[in-house]
Amino acid sequence: MSQVEDVLRSISLASLPKTPLGHVKTLKASQTVSEALQELYDNNILSAPVEDPSQPEDAHWKDKFIGIVDVTTLVVFAMECMKSDTAIPEVDESLPDEELDKLVPDLTHLPSEFGQQPLSSLIVHTNVVDNDRVWSAFLPLETTSTLLDATVLLSAYRMKRLPLVDPEANQLVNIISQSALVRLISEQADKFGEVTKKSLADLGLSDPVSVLSVRTEQPVKEAFDIIRKKNISGVPIIGKDGTIVGNISARDMYFVVTVPNKIQLLSMPISQFIDYRSMRQGRWNIGHFAITCRAEDSLESIMARLSTAKIHRIYLCDDNEKPYRVISLCDILEKFVNMPEVKCDVL
């Protein structure tokens, strides 16, 4: 383990690639939920740090940023407001597909009791990181920190993304994600010695663990409820024979808010939702597939497959292709580090 940690310690976070946008997109706490969702959609991102607009531009980052808003949280609140058929006007389902596809997502027309709330009303100020509120915590590392620091922090708190600040410039310069770290380690697997060559069984990742899942006949909203309540990134869809036939992720929650027929989709059987999604996923390119593995597969091969597929989980299956464990990005990162103390500021 010391060799692995030495490699991680030798890589500065300042050397990591920037976000796909080339900069960090931020939101203002004074923006409404509808405006925030629209900006996230327009920039094709799932989360963004939130700034306190009362602070001057040159304010210290500790005073400037009050949290991180995640689209999953916003969509869950939005769906709560969609329970009645009158909450959001629906389009005519009988319209031809080509007409439906021309309808541009407009997230500014969410129910007024929800959509017009400022983000500040949803951000929970807390100095405690817990399962219920970790989504809103602003947990940064500095550019002088290393890949080891980020790996430990993302593993220990099971966070998906981590802000990176430049202390000298007093700026937020990057967002480090679990997927970015796994991709980087995968690309340099030869530097990490035998740990990447070991199988899941050798690493203690093959014992059966209850798999949260949904079945094709269940309504879509039940899958979303599991994702939100269990703070996970997705669930497998199980067919009648007990094998995996697809996957529903947090990104699908966003898809529901950005298509014309929102309310109907929540009650739609998952089997129908998969078909609907494949026809109208548009720019989000949501993969409905799930990838599987076996206990004898190496960690290196698992990381490569997750990086190529750009997804956050792989399902460990038995000889009958029935899942009995989920291997997450966090599970993988934990195999590269012990848990030393990492200094960070929690807002």
C-alpha cells in the first residue's frame, strides 16, 4: 500500500485536466430553482457550487461559497411538486414523435411554489457531513494537495465531486470527480504495482451484498425514490428471470424534468420508460445499459470498462448472470489508500 500511496502523493491536483467546460460553472444563491435547473441543463452538467451574491467578487472563497447544489436534489423537489396533474401543463401524447421532439425543454415553467424558490432556501448550512445533507457541503482541497488527498476524501465521505481552490489566486479552479480519479488511475495502472492486477475476489470485493434494484413492471418514480433516499447513483433493472436488463441513474431524473411529458413518465412502468428514453434522450446520451463482471476479473479491467462506458457502477454477477453485488467508484478508490487524516474546510 505504501508504494501505491507514494504514487498518488506524487501527483498534484493542479495537474489534473480541467472540467469539460474548461472552467467551473457556478450558480448564485439568489437564483431560483428553475433558473438553476435551466443553467445546469444548458451547460450539460449535474452539479455546481453556489455563491453568496452578497459577498464581493474578491471575497475569500470560505465566505463566497455556501454549498454545492446537485441536480438530483433539485429534481426530487421538482417531482414532489408534480404529484398532481395540474402542477405542470402536459403536451398532447397523440402528437407525432417528430413534433414532440421539436419541443424545447423549458425549466422555467415549473410549479411556482417550487420553481421560484431561491437556491438559498434549499442549501442547508451545516458543519457536519452526514448522509442526509452531504449533497450541500462545500468540501474543497487546495491546488497544493495531491491525488492521495483527493482519493481519501472522496472515499471517506463517499462524495462524487470535490471542489479545488487555488489559495494564492483565491479562486475555485476545478472540480475533481470520482470518475476522473478512476480514469486517471486506469490510464497509469502500471505505476500502481500489483493492486490493479488483483481480482475482485483477491481484494475482498466478491462477497454477496444486497443489491438495491427495481423490476420492469415498477413505476419510474419508485426507482428515483431509491436513488434519492439511499444516496446512490443508480439502480439495476431486473427482468422476470432475475437478470439485469438495464439501468436507471440519477441522470434519468434530470431527463424526466427536461422532456415534455413529465408527470406521465413518473407513473410509467420502467419497461416503457426505457423505450421512451431511447427515442428522446437527445443531448444527454443516457445509456440504459448496465455492465457486469465476475469475481475473477481484475481491478485494472474493471476500471478500464467503467472509464470507457463513463458510468459509476458495475454489477457483479453469478454464473446465471444474476447480480449479487454492486462495485462502485468509491469501492475502487478505497483499495488504493488507507485513511490518513485530510485537512479540509467544511462550510
